[in-house]
Amino acid sequence: ATVVDELCLLQSCTADGLTHIAACTQANTGSILIGRPSLGAWALYGLGNETEDLPGFIVLADVSNEPPGGPTNWGTGFMPAAFQGTRLAQGPQPILNINPSTDIGPARQRGELAFVQRLNKRYAEARPDDNVLEARIAAYELAFRMQAKAPQVVDLAHETEETERLYGLDQEHTAANGRNCLLARRLLERGVRFVQIYMGAGSQWDAHSDLAGNHTKFCRESDKPIAGFIKDLKRRGLLNDTLVIWGGEFGRTPMSESGTGRDHNPYGYTMFFAGGGVKPGIAFGQTDELGLYAIENKVHLHDIHATILHLLGLDHEQLTFPHNGRDERLTETEGQVIRGMLA
């Protein structure tokens, strides 16, 4: 509520997936079928990375569970594997094994890596279409460079107590999401192109019973970190250049299920956007009087994806990747930019 004037509420979203895996896959890749590149991969492919010392697409989650569909949600499908998201671990050491062994000096480690890379490249010369191997070779080099930069990024020790309180790191129920939001800000400041945060990963919002208890718990865990993130971006002058998107794979039905729960509803639900070229403080679109179907300014996920790419400076019809004789795109053969939500 404290940042609502920064938000653009998109209240007429629709999608095709009725189950979690299909819906999460479509929310992230544009299709209910597994095998297509994720939104983050398209962004990295279209815009490139701004830093050589960190991955350009990073995924964070509040728990170890994977969301429905797993790594497909940040995968590359038919694109080169180098564009996939890198998931960090939970807790105070999100990048595992980042520090080299104390008995191996930089020169020895550099020599070992060079030897491994020579073997990899010799193997790759006979397999020019193996993009997974190419990504592995690039990952070795990136991991070596990350040893110098990444520990500083994930070390929150130099953040002020006021900033930690802003994100909710001082409270047990908001600490995990708050840490991820603060880490996201630090990653964005250092040139990471696309950061994706899962709050309640593993369908924990799936309130088929006791909706009030379920949503109260997860709203309490996520509300303050989200607000803190938006406030921190704004006061640092980053919000205008950062597109913040919040939403799930679908909404819930207005009618009850099992007495106290609600079922899946992809026919009319809400997401919000902030910063990055959207109109602040507006509500766009509307559902019917029951909240079941979108009826005014109805938009599909293809439209939402087209708009996200537009806000990133990309044309969804021109951003294509050749696959099986066809120029594929995130929005497949559909999608219109939602002009009414643009600043």
C-alpha cells in the first residue's frame, strides 16, 4: 500500500494454462508446451549482458523447491544454452564453491582451467552444433572471473541497518524474500540484465483450501520486501530504468472450493508493473462483477510479453531466432503492445 502510487495494476490478464506446469511454462516462455526459451533468455539474447563478471540472467527463490516446470522457467529451449538463467542458492552463501581452495594459487588455477578449456575446444571442433558444450566452456571462464566480483555482490555486510529494515531482513517472516530483493537490487546495480525472484516457489500459493490462511501467510512474507525494493530503487534513481513485474501464473476463482479454498482461474487475474516506462498509479482493465472473467481491455500473456519486450526496447515481432526453418519469437504469432499502460 505504501508504494501503490508507483504501480500500474493490470487487472484483465488471461492465459491458456489450467494446471501449474502448463501455466508457469506459458507465463515464462509464452507457450504451455515445454521446450521454448524463457522471457529472461529472450531479453539476454536481444540486449546482451552489461557485465563480463556475472551471469546476465539470475534466478532467486525463497525456498529450495523448484516452481512448477522447474528449470524450464529460466531455460533456453532451442536457443544456445549460454542464455539460460543461473539459479543462486538460498542463505548467506548464494554462490556455492565461489572461493578457490587455499592451497591452489591463482597461477595454478588459471593453468588448470586453460588445460581443461583446450580439451573442451578440441572436443567442440568436431561438434560445432553442440551449444551446450559451448555454454559450458563459457561458464568455466565466467566462473573464474566471478571469483573476484561475485563475493562482493552477495555480501550484504556493508548495507546499512536502515536498508536491511526497509527490506524486512530484521524480521524472520520477511528475511528470505527481503534478502533476495536486496540481492536483486545489488545485481541490477552491477549490470545483471534480468533477475527473477520466486516468492512461495513450488506452488505454495495454491490455496485450494483455507485461502485466507494461505494468502495471509504469503502476503505477509512478500509485501514488505517488494515495497522495500521499489522504494530503494526509486531513491537510488534506478526505478525509471528498471521494469518491476509481479504476478503469478493465474488467479483464483471467485467461487469456493472445498468450502474455504479457490480453484485456478486463467480467465481474469491481476499483475502489477512499476517503473521502466509504465504509467504509475493506474488500474488498467477490469473483470466482471464476480471477478471471474476479464471483460474490459482484456489482455493475453502474449500481449503482456510483447509489452515487456517493448519496454525493454525490443520489438516482439522483430526479435526472432531461427529454428527448424522458421523464425521463432517469444509471442509466437500473436501479441499486441498494451499501449494504455505505457507512460
